[in-house]
Amino acid sequence: MPYLEKTLFTYMKGKPTKNNILKSIYVENTKKNTAHIICEPYDNAYNPDKAINLLKRRRKNILKTLNVESLYVEIYDEWGLIAGGEIGLNYDSIGWS
């Protein structure tokens, strides 16, 4: 299965541009109304702050698209895990490591 197949780029029907941050947001799995999301560098569009802001800003649409009630998020940079937490419709608890 190609990598992009399980990214928000595919789920959200992203525009076919060269750099798109949605390509860096991977949907690992969905269990018990929660989607496990991994954000890691895919191309030059990736920035951890931009990824978190996008998930918070578009949470309602993402939750509806994935048919879940919350997102468990892991944020990576090129060296390793830097943040994580949970985002729901009316809350978020992202913490930096």
C-alpha cells in the first residue's frame, strides 16, 4: 500500500500540489472512536507547529471524515517525537516533550 493512501491528504482529498502538509499527517489506525494520527516530515511543507494548528483548526471536518470522536496525535520532527496528545471536538491537550 502506498504511503499517501493512509494520509489526511487522501482522506481529505487534498489538491495535487508538490508540497502539502496533509501528506505528512498519517492515519495509523482507528479504534474505539479514536484515530491514531502520526505527523512526521514528508516534504518541505512540514512544520510541527503548522501540523498542530491544522489539526486544531480543521478538527470538526477531520473527525467527521474519519468518523471518530477524537484524535490521538504524535508529532515528530526529523530527530524524533516532540509532542503528543489528544484532540476532540471541544478540547485539545497537546503537550511538547
